[in-house]
Amino acid sequence: MKGEGKMMIKSKMKWVGLVGLVLSAFSLFVHFLLARFTEEGIADYQSSVTIFSWRPVFENPDLSKNSPSYKRLWGPVARLESLHPDANPRRYYTDPRSESSGYVFVRIQGGFHEIRNSICDVVVISRLLNATLVIPEIQSTTRSKGISSQFKSFAYLYNEDNFMAALVKDVKVVKTLPQNLKDARKLKNIPSFRVPNSASPYFYLHHVLPVLNKHAVVELVVSDGGCLQAMLPPHLEEYQRLRCRVAFHALRFRQEVQELATKMLHRLRAHGQPFIAFDPGLTRDALAYYGCAELFQDVHNELIQHKRAWMKKRGFVKGKLSVNSAEKRLNGSCPLMPEEVGILLRAYGYSWDTILYVSGGEVFGGQRTLTPLHAMFENIVDRTSLSAAWELNRIYGREVNLVDTKLRAPPSVVQEKNLEVWKNAGPRPRPLPPPPARPKYPYNIEGWWGWVAESDNEPESTVMELRTNAHKLLWEAIDYLICVEADVFIPGFDRDGKGHPNFASLVMGHRLYQSAASKTFQPNRKEVVKLLEENREHLYQANHTWLTSIRRHLRRSLIDGVIRASIKSKPSSFLSHPVPECSCLRYDLTKRSPHPSSPSTGAPVEASLGITRHCPKWMDSEIKTKLKDKEIEEDLDEDISSSSGLFFRNSGGNHESGGGELIKEESQLDDQEELDGAD
């Protein structure tokens, strides 16, 4: 009986264990289903409970939108309100022909702004050659670089379906080459062209087209941020509007990126306050190209100089290796530092509690460079403070784990001294033996001090760094959307490390096309530096005259900056200034404008920009409904009698500004006097 009892107990224990295993397996299966099929619901819940690092603080959250101060700081630019986006074809424009000359396969290398410029160019080239465009391959986001296998190259950043649908009346677009041509490409049996930057239409019609007709396919390798000249002849003006349709309508970011950017915009505007977007433009390549190393100290100075030496060795830089950065800065060739931009904004009248979004995947110098700006503005945010880590990880997709590249402790070094050999070798006295060679630890060669000292070349990128570069494309896509939608935008620099228009230039071009009247400050760096140097000792205790000069300059830059971009930026990048080709004049708005002339030229703004075409009649109904509102806003502008009266305002012990005490301005500025002076 005892034996049977023990057997029954053991049998029951086995059944209990089996049931427990089944329940555990079922629980894991249920959790897997919840994680797999309710991701969106969980995401929404997490979004509602996530605690972000941004803690908004506002002094006057109920500022009326009809107040004179609000109109001056955030209102539209009246002299640009007549501009309206119009990228539709204006002449006889046929659909793409049924018979194609062949396939154009493109590989694009470069950063965010270079990729965007190049995609617009290759679409125009395909139309010019009557070719079928294969969706371009972005080299920064290939599977070998460690990104998620969920996405093909182009689809990692942009929406393929929207791209193809938006261009259906312009050019034939396919996702891949036919199988026979795909096999030929793998065997490198198709002709390839490494396209020069800003090549002319003649190059494609007389060099590429004959090869395309012969082989039915060509491969273009684009690496300099553009493969077609920005300024096209007048008879090719329709191709410029095609560029606008590609950049501003066809190139829509991937859905996950769009959704996250939209969420971040909602979080920025959740408190009902407008915000400023600021792009510092402080990249190591740009600083090295223009010789601005002395703006930084110690480590960063060495890094910039090393990069400049590398660029000079390869012919990217034609000047001297060592240049006077102070002279470059006075000439306006160097970026405005974040502290200087902060001083400009505070001098213009933006208070310490203004929301300031800082864009850019890389701010050279790190947080130390941004510290003075943080001291001037309490509500400084970026993509990391407006989103949770899991939200950013979600847009990357499922990525494989890479080899651990973390630094490890150096191996123990045992110094072996053969004293017997030393004692018995040679006559005495004799010098001490040479010290053993210093071992190279991982932390010695992975930091800047290792490769800067050992080689003139830049270090090879690790797989993790290549993955991060791909992530930067997504970060800049989010920054791009937020900067375009910002109430005010101001750049620190508008050139990249090759001397071409950069990310900020594309943003300003998009804002000029989409909403020309939105405030986009484009300060003249040479004049700004001169003004700053005049008051260098009293930047944080500025007087009435200096503040008036700063405000007049910034107000003028709203118009003069646009005209200056048409001269300096447009010849290198059409998207940085898509006017007048992609704009028209709204009905009767130019006649009603109280400020019809450009301050610098004395001519009407529309004439200075070359805009002569009036918008089609179907836009009239939309425009006339806004005329009354516009008249009211102009009357309010004329009624402005004073500004907020504050430069740096002390709202408590915690709001200090970059080494200077926050003080109240001695006298208020007359905004109407400023407007009259600007005109």
C-alpha cells in the first residue's frame, strides 16, 4: 500500500508539473500575440504615459494672437504674402511616351540634403532622356551597413508607392530592373557613368543617351549632391517645375517617420505656443572646408585641422592649410555660434520662455557649444526630448545585433627584466637599458588622439558607425519636417563641407515654396559679426541703439535674405530657391501691400525675385476670402507702438544668461520707427 501511495503522489506531481509547463507556454504565446498584433495600441498607451525630459515653463502663456507684440514676433511677412506655390505645368506637357529609351539605374551617395537634391535631378534626367527610372539606391542605407532588412534602400527613408504615383504623368518609374538586366548588373556588364556635379543637359543628351540607346540600360553613380546643373536654359523651365513636384510632393517620407514627426509637432504645440526652429549647421566638414578651426579649442581644433589636411590632400580644399579663422569669421565665412544666434533672437524681442527647437544630427562641440543658448532660453528641445527611445527605435525597424564594440579593459602588462643578462653584458659603466615599447591599448587608438597622431587619413568607419549614419538620415528627416512647419526658422550656417547649400538651405527653399510669408530669418553673417564686435564688451547689457540696429537687420533679412539666396544659393541648388519657376502672384495682393519695395534694391519684391506670372483664376475664390483678414492684420501692424521692452529679463534666480546678468532694458523700442527705418 505504501508503494502504491508513493507512486500516486509521484504521478500527481508529474501531472502538476506538466500542467504548469503547458500554462507557461500558453502565457508566453499570448504575450507574443499581444506584442505582435497590438503594437499600435500599446504605442498609443506608452505615448500617453511617457515622461519626456522637456519641462515647459512659460511666463505669459496667454499672449493674444492679435496683440501688436505677437504680430511683430510671429506674424507673416506682409511683402511675401502675394507668393503662392504653383508647380503645375504651364506649357504643352505630354505624358511619358510608351516607348522608353531604356532603364536608368542610379546609386546615390551622400547625406540627407545631397540625396534629396540628387533624386530630383535623376527624375529630370529620366524625363529628358525619355527613360524608365529604376527607384534610386541610397548607398548610405544598404543592408551591408547594418540597417533593418525590412526596408530596401530607398524605402528606408521615402515612401516608394507615393513616389511612383505622384510622378505617373512625368516619368515611368519601376521598383527593380528586369531579371536579365539585373543579372547583367551583378556581372558588371552594364555601362556605368560616375556623373560630375552639376553636369549640363548636353552631357546627358550627347554622352549618356547614345549608350542608353545601345545597351537599353545605364548606371549612374552620383556622389556630389547633384548630377544636373541647377540653372537650366529658359526652354527647359518645365523641368524646373518637375524638380519642385518631386521635392515637395513626390518625396514623402516613410509612414513611420511621418507619424513620429507629426506626434512631435503635436507635443511642441500642445501648450498653444508658437516655436522657433534653429539649425546650427555646425558640422566638422563645413568648419574644416571654410577654415573655422579657431572658433573651437583644444580637441575640437585639432579634429577640424586634421579634417582640413585630409580635404586639402584630396583636392577638396584649394586654400592654405592654416588660415586665420578670425578673418574668416569677419568675412561671414564661418557659422554663427549658438550663443550669437541666441543674442540675436533675444535682441529681436523673443523672451526667455520661447520654445526653441534645435535641429541637426551633429552639433560639433557637443553640449558645451549649446550651453550659452540653454542659458538664454528655458524651453530648448530637440528630437530626443520630444520622443522616447522606443519611438526612435521603432522607426529603425528590426535590426540584427552587431558585434560588441564596447571598450574592454586593457590586458595586464608584465614587464620581464632579465637582470642576469644585463649584469653580465659588456663593460661597466653602461647606460640603463631602453624602456620596453609602450603597448597599444584599444582606448589609445579608438579615440581622436590615436588616429590623429598616427595617420593623415580618416579612420575607417565601423559597422556601428555606418548604422548610425543611416539613422542620421531618419533623424534629419524628422528635423526637416519640423523645421518646415515651424512658426519661425533661423539658420546658423547655410553651407556644407563641399561649399554647397546644406540642410538649412533646403528647409528655407521648402518654406519659400510652401508658405513664403512665414518668418524665415536669413541674417547676413558679415554684418551680424560686425554688430556683435561693436558691442563685444556689453552684449548682455545692450543699449537702445544697438538693439535697434539688430532688430532692423533681422527684419530686413526676411526679404534681403531671399534675394541674396537667389544669387548665392540657387546656382548650386535649385531647391534652395525655387522661385520664380514654382511660384505665382496672388490676385490683387501686391496692390494692397503697404510695403511693396525691397529695402536693398528699391524695386518691388516680386520684380526682384523675377515673379511676373499671376495665379490661375480658380485660386481667386480662396484668395479673396483672405483679403479682409489681411487688411485687419496690416492695420494692427501700423498700430504697434512699442515692443515688449525686454532684452534679457530676470524671472528668477535660475534664469541666467551666458555670464551676463539679466537686466531690463532702459527704454522701450518703437516698432513703428523700426519698420519705417527698414523700408
